[in-house]
Amino acid sequence: MALPGDLDWTLLRTFLAVGEAGSLSEAARRLGSSQPTVGRQIRTLEDQVGSELFHRQSRGLVLTEAGAALIGPARRMGDASREIALSAAGREARLAGPVRITASHAISYYHLGPILARFRVAEPDISIDLVPSDAPSNLLFREADIAVRMFRPTQLDLVTRHIGDVELSAFAAKSYVARRGLPESQRDMLDHDFVGFDRNPQIIEGFIAAGLKVDRDFFATRVDDNLANWAMTRGGCGIGFQQAKVGRADPEVVEVKLDFPLPTLPIWLTAHEAMRGTPRIRRTWDALAEGLAAVVR
């Protein structure tokens, strides 16, 4: 395959997206483009390199031998492009502009409002894009500038800071307690309704660690979304779990004293190594660290 000395990076970027997605439509979605545009760009690149890059099949697109030879260099060019963008962004000197933060739904809903309100008063030229999500965001791909996570990140080139650990406790709605009472012993607990997770094994693992061998079917109500899970507890579906400070401040519930300890939730601040040097991101990082430290105290 004879390659010209200078290929358009836009075409290679499209080729990489199609190669990784396996279809024109999915690549177009990822690129924020249209399927016809992506198709034209692939044909243009094929004309430039003088080889067909994909086999068209009923289930999508599969790399040809020529395409497979090109995908590795294209991926390295993509990595280099992102590294250049991160390095350039990290040198931005203004204490102004947008900062994109991703945090869990629970942290976003219960804690970030007053923290970010105080920050905006102090730094009115910095705007905030908040992305509540319980799914990990890839800071290396600029999906966010700062992440507030409930686990320790392991990716390379990330700067992390452990803010502290959030205490958990068990709670039940006053309506549930009026109907069913409170458990008086560990054995008594097995006769009560509990609100758990659908696919997340965290609560089950906590019970097992305490010596109570339960499975998914033990929980009469199951929902993975943390805010909806808490709504089920507040609505009287059963005994549920929440950050201790949040539950104790809620007049609709009472705390359920268990005779075994619950795990804690760590709070980690994370940013890409290059991005944290940007003044507005560094300033936002410091404000989040200060505000969240009060949450865990």
C-alpha cells in the first residue's frame, strides 16, 4: 500500500472512528457528523491510499488487510493529537472560562450545589458544566476536566486526591416503622423488607461480610440509581442505606441501628496531570477539595 507523504488528519480521524465503531452510523454519532459525510470521507481516504479499507458486510464494516495495517498508525496519531490538546489546554493562563465536572448523582444532588454556589460568587468568570453520572468518565479524552469519584482511579497520567470517607447508615421511613417496627437483632433483620441494588453487588457484599448470607432476592425492592433508591426508602418500601449525614437530616426517616459496621464511601478528586495546571481548573479543584472536606468531617 503506497501512502502519500501527507494525509489529512480529518480523514484519518474518521477512519479510526469507523474502524473502532464498525459502522458508519455509529462513527457519525461519535464524531457529531452525518453518515453520508463519514461515508464520503472514507471513500476519499481510500482514493488517497489507493486501497479499499473496509469490507462492506450485512452486519457492518470489517477492516481489510490494508485497513488493518493503517489502524495502528491512525490510533497513535489520535493519541498524539489528544496529548497536544491536553498540553495546550494545560498552559492556558486565564482564571476564566468553563470547567467541566463529573460527579456521582448523589454527590451532585446532595453536596455540590452550595459548594459551587460559593465558588461562583468568588470566581464569577469561571463557568461550570456539571455532569452527574455514576459511570466513570475518561479524563484522558476530555470528557471532563475534574471528576469526583467514589473509588480510587487507576489510569496513568491522572492526579488524584483522597478527600476522605463518607459514613453510611441504615434508615427507614417513619411510615415503614409504624407498619413494621424496627429490627431488634441481626436475626430479626431477616424478617424485614430491604431496599437494595439491581445489578450492583455492593450491598450484598456488605451483608455477606457481616455474616448474613443473602442474595439479590433478599431485597424486595431493587434499583441501581442512588437517588431513586433513596426515594424508595423514603416512600416506605423498606430499610435502605444512605450517607449518614443525608439520612440524619431527613425528617421523613429514622436511623436503624445495626449490630454490624457498614463500609464507608471514599471521595476522590481526579484530574488529568496536564489539565490541573490550568489556573481555572486548579482553582476549581481547590474549591471542591475544601467543600467536600466538610462533607466527610
